[in-house]
Amino acid sequence: METLFTIAWNSHYGLRQEFITPHSPEQNGMVERVIRTLKTNACTAIASRPCSTPVG
């Protein structure tokens, strides 16, 4: 359900809100790929940073 705030926000930024069936990743594949890429990049960045405390 759109509120007046979301309608004004979308209109101000030129966005169009589309509603899809819940729990259907095939309908929002691009967003799913972006989220997967962000998670992968975050995990890689965390894993590759040097440890601040010695281990062992």
C-alpha cells in the first residue's frame, strides 16, 4: 500500500513503484543479483583484511 510519503518521494525522484508477488525471486532477478554481488564483495573484503589481533 502506498502512503502519501512514498507517492511524494517517488514523484520527486522520478521513480515508479511496482508490486510483485511475495517470495518470487524470478520476478526481481536484477535486484537479487545486485544483493548477491554486494554480499560476495562484503565477504571478500572482510576475509581479505588483516587481522588486528594475532591468532595462535
